[in-house]
Amino acid sequence: MKKVIAILVLAVGTVFSTNAQDKMMKDAAVKTVALEQTSGEFTQKQITVSEGTYVFDITNNGVGHDVGFVLVKKGKDVSKPENHIQTAYVTKPVKTGMSQTSKPTKLEKGEYVYFCPLNPTSTDNTLIVK
């Protein structure tokens, strides 16, 4: 009976250890794209990254009101929320002097546009994924 319990404890411990390692490996693969907004614009107009999973870190640098972040595949109508890549939204509005991040967002090769409807910024900011 002791051997059965010992084997069961070892098996459960191995499963938890493997799951923790998998999560750490997945988290390590997530990269960050940091973008800054000032009054009426993003300071970075074009960014090039490789394919992968990204978190968007949006900073509100003296805008004076909350800002947000919207990412859309280039060529799609940016005014339609169904075209927005919703995982790229910041998790809550970004207050002046603060930063907020999005959820992890998988980006495939292509071009995307990003903007802030709250600031508002132009919709010609480009994210290129190679």
C-alpha cells in the first residue's frame, strides 16, 4: 500500500512539474511591444517585428485623459469593432502617466494598423510582421 501511495505522489508531482515548465516556456516566448501616446499621436509611427506572440504595453505620456489601443489587419475597416484584434486591447483604459498591457496576441506575417480611438490618433501607424 505504501508503494502505491508513493507512486501516486510521484506521478502527481511529475504532472505538476511538467505543467509549470510548459507554462514557463510559453511565457518566455511572449515578447513585448512598448508604445507611447502623447497628445493626438503615437510617438512610434512604424514598427517591424517577427512572427510570434506579443503583449502591447501602452504608455500615456501627458495626454490628459484616458487612452486605449486598437490593432487591425491592414485593409480591413478600422471603424468596425469586429475587425479589431481584441486580445490586443489594453486590459483597461490607460490613465495619464500610467501604462497598461494587452493580453498575449499572436501575430502572423503581414501588415497591421494601430490607433487610439480615445486620444484620437491617426490610423496610419503601421506594425509590420515579417
